[in-house]
Amino acid sequence: MTLNPGSRGDRDAVRYPVASDPHGHRPVLLREVMDLLAPVPGESVIDLTAGRGGHAAALGASVGAGGVLTLLDRDPDNLAYAGARIAAMPGAPRVHQIHADFRSVALMMPAGGPPANAVLADLGFASTQIDDPARGLAFSHDGPLDMRLDPTRGETAAQLVARLDERELADIIFQYGEDPFARRIARNIAQTRVRMPISTTDQLASLVRESYGTRAAASRLHPATRTFMALRIAVNDELGALEGLVAAVRDAAHAAASGLPTWLAAGARVAIMSFHSLEDRIVKRAFAQMIEAGWAESLTRKPVEASPAEVGANPRARSAKLRAIKLVR
Ligand SMILES: C[S@@+](CC[C@H](N)C(=O)[O-])C[C@H]1O[C@@H](n2cnc3c(N)ncnc32)[C@H](O)[C@@H]1O
């Protein structure tokens, strides 16, 4: 490997030698996450969104063989991949793998295990999920209209599109996707599904493009971008899951501040990285409430964002907003 000691990416590769994924997945804001969570040998850490194990590998290396790393993911394949990646590291910590939605983290933590000293949630989807046509998350390749991050349960996007009435569809596309043509797209979906089921990503993408009419050519983004994002958020109830997670953190912060045993240790650091303004708003409000109540202090006065160099190397980092708190001792 050739290293240019001047660039941040290369400095991180030296500092976190386990961070590069053989499949090319780049963990977003890795250095910033590690600086904020500051895990030390022997601690217990939770990665609530294990994904491809990029952040988890760096967290695991920091807590070392005497530490505990709990991995959660809704996607069983990502969870298994991340778990195997950590287990293969020299000096790997003790690893617990939990296939679950992070909203139930408080119920899922192994009984009798140590409370967590650091917790990370890196929201959304992994590159391997969006790149797999079988997952139906992208309009760039044809596949079944699925979109579930946990393919073992729940309603698919095709089922959601068939079930909701036109007004509900328009609200989802407008609120989560902020698409100005939401009503027109919903009407087109409602008229089309009477004739045939909408069951593939290509079908939905062409229908959205058609709804844009002559404006499609002038659109900076592919016309289907916002509709796909909105339906993915709805299929996976992503905002509900995040509300559940911040409620679990809030309850634990309250308990820890009152000296009661809970899944978070006194002084625990919690970092949440979001990619959508509605997500960031939920995190910002919840953290502000905990700080106001005197249960936590802020570690990020403003949300941390990626540098132009990181965005250049990894365009997904563009919309990342990282906020972190530390529970009171
Ligand atoms: C952006 S990726 C995480 C990438 C990871 N930090 C890494 O460096 O490899 C997000 C992961 O979170 C998972 N996920 C999304 N929402 C979740 C939820 N509510 N509960 C558990 N896992 C979730 C997705 O399945 C995906 O694997």
C-alpha cells in the first residue's frame, strides 16, 4: 500500500489499520467518530448499525481482547459479515451479534453483560445493500421492488405501494422525499396499479419519470431519487426506529443520572450519524432534552460534517451529520 502521509484518508489508514474493507466500503467520518467515542482497552462498546464492520473494526481494535463489542444490524448478512470481520482481527474483543432493530436495544443487551461505555449508530443503508439489485433499493438496476433492510420480515415496497391510498402515498413522497411532484406521482401510481401490479424497480422508476413529464430533462437528480428514498424510509419505518432508539437512550441517561443500573454506563458516549434532515432533527431534539435535563453533556456544539476531501473520495459522506453526547457521571 502506498501512503501519502499528507492526506487524512491515509493518516486514518495508519491510525486505524483495520478500517479498510476488502469490498471497498468506506466508513463515514471514521476519525471523528473515534475521537468522539474515544474507546479505551477493556471497555464495552455497541455498534448499533454494524453494516460492513468498518466502524466496528476500529472500535473493536480500540477496546482490544479485554473489551466487549456488541454488534446489531437489521440485515442478517451484514451482521454476519461484520462479525466474521471482527473475529478475524488479531486481539479481537469478545463479540456479541444481535439480529435486531436498534429501537429494541435496551431489551436486546445480553443479561448480566457490562453496560456500554460507547455507542454508535450510523444510520441508513450500506453500499452493498444499495448495489444489490435483489434488494430493490436502487432505480439504477432492475430488481424486485423490495427495499427492506431486514429481508426476513415486514412489508415490501411493492406491498406498500399496492396497499396505501393515493393520498397516503403522496404524503410519504412529499414528506420523506420532498418531491414537488408527489401528488402527480401518487396519482400515476394509483392509476397504473389498477391495470397491473407495480412490482419492479424499473416499473416504478419509469412511472415517476413519466409523472415528471418534460421537467424530467431539467431535473438535476434522476426524477426517481426522491420517491425511492421516501419509500425506503417508509418501508423500514426509519424515523420510527430512530425515535425508539433516542427514547431508549433517554431512558438510560435518566436511569444512569439517578444511579440506577441500565444498559449504558455512567459517562457513556453516544454518537449518531444521520443522512436526512428529518433524522437529524430527531437526534438534535432528543440530545438537547437530555442536556437540558442535566443527564448528559454535548460533545458536538454543531453537527460534525465531512471534509471536502472525504466527500470527494466518498460522495455518500456529503449529507452526513454526526452528533454526540456524554452521559453525566
Ligand atoms: C450505513 S450502514 C453502516 C455501515 C457501518 N458503520 C460500516 O462502517 O460498515 C447502516 C447499517 O445499519 C443497518 N440498519 C439500518 N437501520 C437499522 C435499524 N433500525 N436497526 C438495526 N440496523 C439498522 C443497515 O442494515 C446497514 O447495514
